[in-house]
Amino acid sequence: MAKIIRMKNHPASAPALPSLRAVPLRLSSNGQAVPLLDEAERETLAGIATLARFPRGARLEAEGERAVQIYNIIEGVVKTYRLSEDGAAYILAFLFPGDLVGLYENGRYVNSAEAVTAVVAHRLPIEALEQVLQRDPALNAHFLSKACHDLRAAQRHTILLAHHDARTRVLLFLDLIADHASEITGSRRIVALPMPRTDIADYLALSPEAVSRTLHALEHEGVLRFISPRVIEFDRRDDLPSIHRQSG
Amino acid sequence: MAKIIRMKNHPASAPALPSLRAVPLRLSSNGQAVPLLDEAERETLAGIATLARFPRGARLEAEGERAVQIYNIIEGVVKTYRLSEDGAAYILAFLFPGDLVGLYENGRYVNSAEAVTAVVAHRLPIEALEQVLQRDPALNAHFLSKACHDLRAAQRHTILLAHHDARTRVLLFLDLIADHASEITGSRRIVALPMPRTDIADYLALSPEAVSRTLHALEHEGVLRFISPRVIEFDRRDDLPSIHRQSG
DNA sequence: CGACCCATTGATCGGTCTCAAACATTGTGG
DNA sequence: CCACAATGTTTGAGACCGATCAATGGGTCG
């Protein structure tokens, strides 16, 4: 059961148009993430996009490579990471449908990216994308909103790591992942963890053993319940510091 | 000695125009941070900006406040942070001249910001700024570049925190701060630390005691030398994992 | 010169890492 | 359909490192 539960139905013959999901900068009704692009903007992006499919474990890009394209995820989960010299991985983010993959600097990718599950994505050539953004200020503004959204997400990750105890980190992680891959079932939520424990550990800066121990300690506390190793029933704790919530 | 060493000379009567510093997205000669804006763009921003001065310790904005303006730092150092319920602070970034302060979401500031030193900044009203960006796609693209730059900086912070040992965190911090506030003196560099140990600790997710101990341990190793508690002579170590360097 | 903030140092405690091994799950081929 | 292999996951025991609590020392500014 390694696939996201909340999966949209879309026939393989007609994949969804490009889409950016983010919490808007301006005041909106609720502080939740919403699709930023209107139909015309999605069509504009589709005009320069080609479809790409990746099996689980495939690498979308590598740190230091010349950046020629970015990806817009339609379906599946991607992780971005860096490798240290001793082989340890530092996972920077898990990316979901509506996210962009391919942050670059000085013409080269900053991070590596790998498919955690099977992934379908739009491939957007950088050259064409920059021209489109230059001609369409509103679209450019949406990419700026998305960048700000990702910056806030990175800051939440920072705050997660700033907590010393494994318990808080794991709870914050579950809270984070539940926003993307969960399904409400009565008063509790079923949360699917698309990635192995090692990836969770590399994201939380914990050992896989500590992740496992902490999850089971939380089960004994009654905070969550295992349905399978990758699927848990989880009721968001309200005693988490409000500082970590999506919309402050 | 709490002020930045590498300080530009500018008469108080004619403050510098707004400026954005970042590593460009596109391939450039060296991978270093450079001013993004040309003279016309700086004048455009100056047209909507008003000058603001803050003494050390002044708060520029608070988490949750309605966002009406952002700041472009001309001189001084600002920290952005969040407070947890028990009063602990999580410092997310130290910001320097050429940086922007005031990340917001859903119309409200995400973080609090406070002047670490005396600060001079341009106040940019959000409403006017968005109109200017809408009319000037190139300027908009530069703000996108800056957002990507800040995202990469946040990821570097994440990787810093992912390291377990205090020694590595402190070395990475010194490397980071040296890019902004250092002066070459022969083969070594004089690095000024504008902030107290408690702020360093809150940025590194260490206790102030651990920061102090680690700095002195590094002095005993010969990696650095104290000139005063806030000024050290520091030669960038080459045995740091390359993963952390500014340009990969 | 004194008061306050900041920085440093010391001892104990606790939590996570590490190393090691058993167990479960998934996918594959006979 | 079952046996097997390869991941992936869980559990256990001891060592290490930074947090914590407490107290002293130093700098700076009024």
C-alpha cells in the first residue's frame, strides 16, 4: 500500500493540466493551499510542457547537473535531497501534486530529486518557461507565490528540526504529511506514508530505529494506530505548539 | 563591537537605493551573490519606498500581524524567528543588506522580525509593490530569483540542523556568517558576530552553553582565535562537506 | 564606578545514536 | 501455490553527547 490514498481519478489518456498548489499571499477565505492557476494559465503552461513518467526510485535530477527543465508533479511523490560524502542523505522535502521540482542556481540544480512512488509530471523547459513568464506577469506572480510557499514550507521543516525530541519531530511530520496524503474517516484520519522509514529518518534527522520506536510509542499512547507499516490512523494532536501550523 | 565590519560608506543624508542581493538562477561568471537590480529598477522601487530606521532590539513585525509592507535592508542585521508557547525562540534566518524582510501568507506575516543591530531599511508598501511588479516583468523575475535564493538559504539552514554534532553546526554557521560579515586579512579572515550567543544558539538549535563550549574547543584546535567575544579570526575549514557550500 | 547583560565554566542527567540481530513484508521464480 | 530472496521494519543493550541547573567571570554602557 505505497500509493497515496487521496488520489484523483484521471484517465491515463488525458492527464491533468499543469497546476500550482500554494497558500496565496493575499488574504483569502481560508488559509489553506489552493490551486493558483486559472484555466488559461494552465493551458499556457501545457503549451510548453511534455509529459514524463517515472517509476519508483527513478532520479529526476542530480545536484550539480546543468538545469534545463523543471517538473510540475501531477501524480505521485518526489523527494529532494543532498548526499554527504559519507553517503548519508539529507532529505529537504517531499513534493506532491501541484509542486515544482528543480530548484537551480547559477544554471545548475541545487539538489537531487527522486521518485518516492511512481510519478507523472509535466516537464517544463526552463528556456521556454522564462519566456512565458516574461510575457505573462500574472503567471510570473503565481510562480513567486509558489516560491514563497515553498520557502515557508522549508521554514516549517527548519522548526521541526530545531526540536530536540524525536516525539515532537515525528508528530510534526505526521501533521505535515497528513495535509497531503490523508483521508478523513469519521473523527480520525487515515494517513498513508508513501516513503520508507529510512526516508522519514533522513527528513527528520533521526535514525530509522528512533522513527520506528517513536511511532510505536505513540501507538501505545493512543495517539495513532497502525493499520499497516505504511498506513496509520492518526488524530491530529491539538497539543502541538501552534507555531507549527500551516496558517499562523 | 557589535557592528558589521564590512560596512559601506554612505552619507546618512543620501541613503542607498533599494537593492536585492542573490545568486542568479542563470549561469553567471562566478556563483556568488550579486546585486540583481539595475539602476532603473532601483529607482522604480525607490519611488514607492520610504526610509525606516530601527534601533537594536526593535521589532519590525510580529507573526500573525496584517502584512502591509516589507522591508529591504540597507544597513544592519535583522533576525526572523518564531516563539513557541513556552517562550523558546526559533530563529529562522539572519538577514543582511540586500535582503527582504516580511514573508507573509494569507495576508499576515508568517514570522516575527527584530533588529539585531541598528538597522536602516526601505519600507515597501505591499499594495504599491504588487502594482509595480505587475507592470514590470523583469523586476518581478528578480523578486522570483530572490525568493529562490532565500529558499536555498533555508535549505542550507535545514542541512545545518540535520547535523547532530555541535561542532559541525557551529562551523557551518561561521561559514555562513562569514559570507556576510567578514574582512580578509592576509590568509585569515576577521569575522564579526553581530548577535549574542543566545541568538546563535536559537539559530543552531543548541544551548548557549554548547555554543560557547564549541567555539572555545575550536579555538583550542587552532581553527579560530578570539579577538573579542563577538569578533573572531577564522580560516574557513576545507574539510567541511562540500554539500554545504554556497555554490554547488 | 556600579549595574546589567552577556559569556563562560562545571557536574549530572537523559535521550538518541550506534551496533547487532530478529522479524515482517513484498516481489519473484520454481 | 509455495519457497525463497531482498527489502524494509522492529526490538534490544550500551556509549556518547548535549541539555539542564547552577554559579562565576567579563564587558559595556549608563
